[in-house]
Amino acid sequence: MAHLHWAGALLLFAVLFVETGLMVGFFLPGDAVLFTGGILIASGRIPLPLWVVVIGAFIAASAGDQVCYQIGVRWGPGLFDNDRRWLNRHHLEAAHRFFERHGPRAVVIARFIPLARCFTPAVAGAAEMPRARFAAYNLLGGFVWVTVFLVTGYYLGGVKVIADHVELISVGIVVACTVPVVVAWAMRRRRRD
């Protein structure tokens, strides 16, 4: 992103859309990309105003979630029909109960959890969460998520040691966001064994 100048923002938007919208971007570090984008805006390497990038990132992330929700509505139940390890009927039924109980909060909170961010919209669609309800909380969660990470990166980008070590800090954010997911997965796997 640092070498693309204003087109670095387009790369940021594309990463957010793919991560949240196509269910193939679960390996993409959206949090780190947003934080790094904020630092690059502060340093002038992405020569756009912060508010322009916040709006573009918000649109890309929200549109991605809407696409993923639609995938869940259209193909979600079929994805869960086979007895796959990650996607099965039991998971769909559990997700349906979860969204009936915690739907709005689940959509907002999932924005801040790397793997959940990628699959929550599809599960919401497959679990028949009402479209208007999903859209409202998708917009809220998307706005809060992109604003928190971009603005934090922007203001910390003025700190010389942070601006000089952008790559290391980005890797640290990815690790910090991934560790809780890996620990939860390991604990669940251990309980099953």
C-alpha cells in the first residue's frame, strides 16, 4: 500500500471487500490493513484525507458483508446439508438459535474477530436473520470497525517509532487478533478429545 500512493486506498478497499464478502478472504488481515492504512495516511504515503478513506473502507466492508449475507440466504442451507467438518446442519441450527438470541450484537462483535468476520454474514443469511435487521447492524459494525482501526492508525502514525516500524506493528496486530481464535479452537478441540 505504501508504494501505490492514492491507489493504496483502492487496495485497502479491495482487501476489505474480499475478506468480508467472498468467504475466501479469511486469511486476509483486515484489522492490520486498516491500522496500516491509517499510518500511511498520517505519513502522507496515501495522499488522501482520512475521512475519504474511512468512507471508502466503510462502503467496501459493508458491501462485502451484504454480498456474504446474500450468499448465505441463497446457498447457505445447501452449504450446511452435507456432513462437513466445519459446515453441517447442527452448526446451522445452532447459528439460527444464536442469531435469534444475540443477532444484532453478533453482527457487530464479529467485525472485531478475524474468522468470525468472514463467516458471520453467511451464517446470518443461512439462519434467516431478517435482512433489514442484518443490514442495520452490518452498517453499524462496519462503521465502528473501520473508524476505530483507521483513526487509531492515523493518530499513532504521528509517533515516529510506530511510523518507522509499520510492518512489525501490522504483524503484531495480526497475531494479537488471531491468538484468541486459535486458543478457543484448541480448547474446543481438547474438550472433544
